[in-house]
Amino acid sequence: MDTQQFAGGNERFIRRYEYDDSWVIAADTGLPEEDLSVDIVGATAIVVVESGDRVTETELELPGEDASVETNNGVLTITVQK
């Protein structure tokens, strides 16, 4: 397993794990599930956060196109099959 870790300007962490059959990108957003939406377009994840009257959009380049998305307790997980 290979791990990479990044911190954004707000010090929230994004981690990327590489396994034999997949990559996993995990982001601790600290937000309720209803405030997050994710669209996968090709090898790009478009993450939209709607919090109150503020909307933010972030694009993440994925290492492949076969991706699935889950959210649980404020943690966004994107799994990409190799």
C-alpha cells in the first residue's frame, strides 16, 4: 500500500491510498452528507459543497475512470479500480 497525504488551505486532509487493484481517495470534509454532491466525468471528480447560501466546487483528477463514490460521517471516499 502506498499513501499520499495533502492538506488544503483549511487544513482538511485528503489522502490517497494505492492498493494492488484500486486507488482510494479519502477526504475528511466534516460536512453532513446532504451538503456534498459528487459527479464523476471521465477521470475527473467534481465535488460540490452547498453550505447555507455558499456553494463551492472542486475538481479532482482521478487516476482512472472506473470510480465509485461514498460518504459517511463527513468522509468522502472515491474508489477507482485499476
